[in-house]
Amino acid sequence: MFDTIEQVQDKATRWLWTYNHERPNMALGGITPAMKLAMAA
């Protein structure tokens, strides 16, 4: 699946960005974690 550790790190980084910026979280009222953080600032 992956040939190098760099490929694994890139995939994990992209997944984490998507999770925090694009995926609504029902526990946060249907907004993304990034939106929740911005509202708290």
C-alpha cells in the first residue's frame, strides 16, 4: 500500500486536515472542529 514512511505521513496529514476542516461533527452541532475552534477564539 505504501512504499515509504513519507507516503504514510502524507496520507495521515491529509486525513487529519480533512477531519478537522471538511467533516462535520455531530457532537459539535454539525460544524467542523476548525469552525468550533474559530468560534472560541
